[in-house]
Amino acid sequence: MSISTQTLPIDRPVTVLGITRESFSSDPMRIAQTLGPRLLDHRGEITIGSLGVFTDVVVGAPAAAALRDRAGEPVGTVLAQLSVSAANPFPAGGTIVGTGRALHTDDATSLAAAEIVDESGSLVAHVVGRAMAVGRASIDDPETPPTAVAQSMPEPEPWDGPESLAGRSGLGIVEGIADGTIARGPLAVLLGLRVQQSERGRVDALVTPAEWMANRYGSIHGGVLVSIADTIAGLAAQTLPEQGGQYRILNLGIDYLRSPDAPGPDVQAQAEVVRAGRRMATIEARLIGEDGTVFFRAHANAQLFAASSD
């Protein structure tokens, strides 16, 4: 796939993660991102969470454009809901491209959908989101983020790759991440996510909102919240398999209730398995502030794979 991209000036995470768009046509809108090792989870895999900011932008940008066109003037927008469904396996590298368009727009909201494909043109995810018009103004120019933004990106931690997981049960892996004997993986490092407690079917973690995560309103970008939700839900799914078993988050739905300040105090990410069968698990996740404020509620379905008999 030949891609000629232009900078997409929307929010700090978009800038620091190198998300671009191919043209400035608003319908459809084509967005691109090159995947890299900083987006890998503790298993060395690209996940829905790895694409969190991308999924937000690929539906949020066309929805925002539709609301602007309807109003005939610039309009502040935020996503209220987002749902991501995985299709073919995500590539470990290369460039992904999403094509998003607004499906329905009224004076207050816009519904948008997008398909994300890899370099071979294979569908890897389908995204649906609903944006709302708000009256807030941006606090800074997202095209020129301050130096502090880049400086707030954490340094990578030593990581041995998935080989360090061999011989452990799923719960044993998460317990190892919690006590530091197993590396949490590049994506968790990027998100500042640290596992505090784990048991079968439940994981609690802390996240430190950093400068680079901020949207134009000074709070954590919705796409970063998607990454947090998927990562904590994935860790809850990880507690279920026996040694050699695997999991894959097939879909993730998130309701944005509020957003923590970025930078800001630590917030708690929680995920709990509400039902687990042999092949599928249902997981609920949320992000909570120190005062009890709930920032998002998320719902995920994970496919479970037994250990290979080979």
C-alpha cells in the first residue's frame, strides 16, 4: 500500500504517536499510523489498546468535521462513546490506515464509523463512535505542543519479550508483572500503568496521567483512555488461562463519563471478569479518581485459547 501522509494537527497524543492523515477531505477521512515496538503489550503483541489513540481519531475527526460543517463555524467536540471490534490479527509492525466517515449528524451529536486495514488491505478492526458538540475552547495549540510534552514520554524499560512468560500460568504472569519479576511491556510503560493487585478474574492498577496524554482541553485524550481500558481488561483476561493458554480481546466498548487532568494525580484502573466460559470471557473495566469519580466504564469480550497439545 502506497501512503502519502500529511500531519494531522489534533491533540498531543496524535502528535507524539505520529498519527497522520492522507488528505484533508472530511468525507471520507483517511488516517494512518506506523506501528512500532513501543506499542507492544507484555506478550509482544499489538492490541486494540495499542491503537487506542488511532481508533479515537479515525471516528472522532470525521464526526467533528460533520458537526463543524452543520454549524457553519468551528465547534468544540468530544467523543461520548466508542466501540472497537477486532477482525484479522493486528500486524506487529508496518502502517495501518483507517477510513472514517460520519453516518448521521444533528445539531448536537455525530455518529461515525471506520474500517482499519493493514498494509495488505486486510481488515483488522471496525470502529464506531459518537461525538458531541461542546462549548469548550482549547487551552493550547495542538500543532505546537510544549517541550514538556516530549519530555513526559517515559523512557523504555528493559524487556525480554514473550520468552519470559514461558512456564507460567496466566495468573502467574500477572502476579509477576505486579511484583516486578516480569516486565509489564512497552505499552504499559508508555501509559504509566502499574499493576497493584491481581487474582483470578480481577486486576487493579494505578495510572499516572502525563503531559503527553493531554487533549486540547487539558485532560487525558479519549484514545489514551481506550488504551488504558483495553490494557487493564487484557490483564484480567490474562489471569484466566492455564500454562500455555492465550487470550485475545475481540471487542471493547467504552462510555466516556469524565476525563482526568493531564498531568494529574494517579487514577485507579480496575477490571473484573463477570463471566468466563471455555472459549469466551466478559470483562468490565473502569477508571476511578482518588475522590471516587468514575472517568470511564468499559466492556470487553475476550476469546480464550487452551494450550496447544503440540
